[in-house]
Amino acid sequence: MSDEPTSPRGAPAAQVLALVDRAARELRLAGRDDLTSWISHERRRMTTPVCTVLVVGAFKQGKSALVNALLNARVCAADPDLATAVPTVVRYGAELDVTVVTSEQAAAAHDDAATNGSSDDVAGRSVPLAQLARFTTDTPGERIIDGIDSVVVQVPRQLLADGLVLIDTPGVNGGLTAAHAAATLRALAGADAVILVTDASQELSQPELEFFRRTVTMCPTTVCVLTKTDFYPHWRQIHDLDKDHLTRAGLDLEIIPLSAPLRHRALRTADHDLDEASGYPQLTAFLRREVIGRKEVLGLRSTAAAARESLQQIASRVAAEHATLSD
């Protein structure tokens, strides 16, 4: 059976596939097997009903708590003292399952997919949900996270049933110069949408604004959320300051105020008004409207972006070699 897209947008899909195939040839000629594997993965995403949303921001901004509150399930390790150090991939599953994927397993799966054209889903090691924090946070005195690529959590939630995948990423304190920034930027090239997370403790910093600007450039389907509004009484002032900062930076982003504790209490008590006050129905509506409802278009865009990003890396290397030879 052909893996060519059969959606009504056949012509744009064919153009993107042609671009990706040309990019793959150039990457193979350049000896960049890593990028060839990545671009092959992105090509296959065009034929699968999956839309990936990255949850990004600085450390301790409430990213993990956001995912938990959105799905009403503890699928990410949210700890007041420990920060996420390993990406947590949350997708739909008929039953709850937690799988730890090592870097070797992920690389082998990607290599096999690039060679054989098969799915690059990774068969990792299942662990109890109670051990989730051990494999995703940098616990003092333990280095159990060394060599772990990601943790995949499958959970039966209707919001995920149509192919939505949420990825809770490590923090990027320091903006573009942060330790995890490079990995996050690489992931952005293949993301369908991004949730930018900042909390209500203080207004956006210049490094955050620079990171946000780069994020929107790479993935235009982006929303900004302001977390911990229940904890900081002055959150409305911070909201207005952040909105001004974004406007001056040329970023026309919506800012959704969120409160995870209000969300959990609302769902426990079936209080619709309290749930609306938590802000999460607004975020859910954004994901259904702008991501799930547009997944075919977003899939084409993210695949084309991956091809462009990989070719830019090759072009930069060639330009550097040309400059050296000219000198």
C-alpha cells in the first residue's frame, strides 16, 4: 500500500514530499545519517494522524503540572523540589502504560526506520507509574536518568484520542544559551504546535523573550500560558506586563492564565464555573481548534520545516568550508 497522503490537499502534500525526498538525497550525499534519519521520521509523520505539541519554558514554571491538570491524570512528575530533566511523551493508550526509552534504543529504532521505512516506535522497558519521577527528574544522589532518551506515557484520555501528543520538556533557563535549549530547538523543527509556559511570579525576562521569538519563528502555532495564578495575587499585573513585552517584541500571542489547583478541585467537585476560572477549558479549546482541527496542514508544515532546517545545517557547513578554502 502506498504511503502517499490521500487528503484533499494532495498537491501541497506532493510538493512537500518532493522537497523532503530531495533533502534526504542531499543529506545522504553529505554523510549526515543523523539528519537523514530525522527527515525520514518527519516524512512518515505526514501519513499518520499524529500532532505533536511541545510544552516548553524555564525550570519550575509549572509545565508538568500543566499537562497533569489538562488531562486530569498524573502523567508527568510534578515535584516542588525536582525539575524535569528527561522529556515525557504523553499519548493516547487504551490502558495506562509507562515506558522508559534509552538513548541506544531510540537511536536504533530511528536507524532501522530510516533503513527499512518502518515505524520508528520504540519498544522500551515498562515501569510502574509510581517510579515515573525516578526516570524523568534529576534526583539528588542518583544518576538513574543517564542514558535515558525519553519516557513515554500512554493514558486513556479523549483529548489524546485523535492523535494529540504532548511532550513535557526540560527547562530552558537562560533562554537560547540554556543547557537544554539546543535539544528543544531541534524538537521545535518537527513540532506541530507549542505551549510556551511562564509563571506569574515575575514578568518575562529578555532571554525568555528571545527564546519565545525563536520558537514562534520555527513553529507559528503557539500559545503562551501564565501559570500559578492561584499562588500570586498580582498575576493580572504580570499578565498585562507580559502582554506588553510580547507586543513590543513583535509577538502576537494569546496569553491564557492557568491555575492547576483550581482545575483539579473543579473536576473533583464537578464545578463548571470553577473549571472555567482555572483557564484550562480555554487551553483545551485552543488545542482542539488550532491543533487537532488542523493536523493535516500542520503535518505538512512541520515536515517542510524539518527539511528546511536540515538543509540549512548542510548549507552552513558548506559555507564555512568555502570560507576556509577561500582564505
